Amino acid sequence: MDLESQVLNVLESGNGIVRLAPTWVPRSFLSPGKRLKLAPEDIYALGVERGGIDERWLASTTKADNPNAPEDEGLSYIVIQEGSKLNRVLLKDAIEVLGDRFLGKDVMRKYGGWTVLTKFFDNSCPIPLHLHQREEHARRVNRLPKPEAYYFPPQLNAVEGKFPYTFFGLEPGTTKEDIKECLKKWNMGDNGILHFSRAYKLKPGTGWLVPAGILHAPGTLVTYEVQMASDVAAIYQSMLEDKPISWDLLVKDVPKEHHHDLEYIVDMIDWKENLNPEFKKSHYIEPIYAEDPEETGRIGYIEKWIVYGSNDFSAKELTVLPGRSVKIRDRAAYGLIVIQGCGRIDKFRAEAPTMIRYGEITSDEFFVTVEAAVEGVEIINESPSENLVMLKHFGPENPDAPKRTP
């Protein structure tokens, strides 16, 4: 059976919904926080030289930009159940052959595919101060820019870690010369760049919008990150917890002729936004109800926008109340991850696992095509006492997403 026929069959059998296998990604320069439900003995399943697994990528069609990584690292697989046998097809390949069915003709015509990357990341220490290049700089290395947004699910943050603060932007008054001096000290130990930034206490159940070009050093909360489908980055901090960081991680997405051009490197920073004296007011977000919670609560669910204010992506948190059955409609395709409870999503068993072995197939992640989303997805919470909670990530131009922060 050819790929198109295979994908068509799985769409038909799942009423436009497909089940996805977990996609684990290591980072060699970070330290895992061990809260992503991956079994402790599997944190280094890919080898210590590759680093510990501290990320789970969701509904991903983006390859992870890791050294010595296999070709499919970061890419999500559709799980195909054929009797007692399980087969897998890349979500990326499925969208390439049947994108109109997955995303809709208008989205495929304008964007050519699924242009959002969503992940959980979880670290025991902060991520070093870095940015994701804006379009003008990303295009020079044939990459895409990467604006992003964060949400901190309470279900995954009972333990906040040792540094639940994130550095964002630069202190007003910081100059290009200040940052150049930090970069000149790269091989002299800690280059001191964090002295020019500002840390904000992170609050579970809230989030931040982080446009491309913004310096940031995420703290130790487990983070649900929604972003454009790119893995472009530049790290500006020379040491993390007394461990040196290679200059290569600063310039991996910089044209070779500018690898030691400090003027070019500091110009990748969006100086206006980084120096914004009201940075929190401009970028901090709290959830807002998608509909009147009293009305939807009577029906059996509560839904909130948890990522909004960006034209590139958006996300919701859906809670189905104990013992209730609801039909949820959206006007765009989305990826979905269950973070609490158990029940059914249309034909599929759905549950948040307690522990996952590396390579194991779970029942917590799905992709809902635009056809299924518009028709409506039946969701049943089979627990008499616990909420069924899931996060839903959407691509660009979701017609229902709030356009501005309230």
C-alpha cells in the first residue's frame, strides 16, 4: 500500500484524528529536570554523549538541530494500528501527501504545511541566555525565525525546581558596547551577561510571549512551549553552572563570515523590545476563557486560551468535567496532549500516563485534522472524580484566537 493510501485509511478509521507516538529530544548542554514522565532509567537512553532527554516534542514536523542526531530526531510519528501490529508514518510525510485533509486547502496554499512546533521542556537548571533570530538574520542561513510562547501547566509543576525565574530582555540603559564586552570575555569564564538582564518569578498557570530577537534564559518550571517550526538559536551566555558553553552555540545560525563579527552578533538582538521598560506588561499573559465558563460548565467543560496575541500560533487548555461527555468544535487543525485524567477522544482511548519507557507508545497525544475539528470531536471523561485536561496547539491565523492581550 502506498503512503497516500495508508494515510487516507488511518484518517478514515480515526474520523479525522490520528494518534501520535512520543517524540523525545536530548540537549547535550542542559540538565534534565526528570518531570516529563519519562522513566528515570531512560533519561540517557540515547547515550551520555548526546545528553539527557529534557524535551518532548508534540505534533512536530521539525527536525531537531542537534549534533550527531538521526534524521528523524524531533519528528512525530503517526501510530497505525493494524490488528495486533503497530506501524508508524511520519506526520510530516502524511501532511505532505494529504495536507488539504489535515490542515485545509487555504492553509496549505498559504503556508505549505504545519508551521508550528510545540514541546515540553524540563530542566534542573536554567537554560543559558539566548535568542532566536528574527527573519532578516534567519533567512541569511536559510532558516526560519522563531517567535515563541510559554505556558506553565500546574499539573506538571508541583515541584518548581531550584530556579523558577526567567531572565528576559535587557535592563534599560544597556548598550551594544556592554554586550560586546561580554562577548569578548567568552573564554575568560562567566562573561557576566546576566548582569544586564532582568529575572521574573514564574507562576504556574500563566505564560509569556517571546518574539524573535528577545534575549531570554528560561527557568526551571516545566514549560509548554508553542513556537514557529524552527530550531534556530544563538546562545549569548558563556558559562552555565560553572560549565563552559562553546562559542559554536552562539554562531551555529550565523553566516560563517560573521562568526567573529561582534557588530553583526549584537545586531541580531531586537534592541527596542529588549530595552522595553514595560517588558512584563507587553509580554506576560494570563489565561482567558474561550467561552462563558458558567455556560460551558453546565454542559460539562471549561476552555481557556493559554497562548494568544500572536498571529503565528495559539493554544487552549480544555478541561472536561468528571463523568461528562461533550462535543468540542474548532475552526482549525490542532495537536493535542492529555496532561491529566482519562477517558476517550472520539474512537481513541485517552489518558495521561504516570511513567513512560523510552520507545513506548502512549495514549496521550493526537492530531485533530481541520475536518474533524470543524465537525466536532466527542470527548468523554470516564472518571467520576478527576478532571480530564488537555492542551491544544494551533498553527497560524486561527480565526478564533484573541488577537491582543487583554
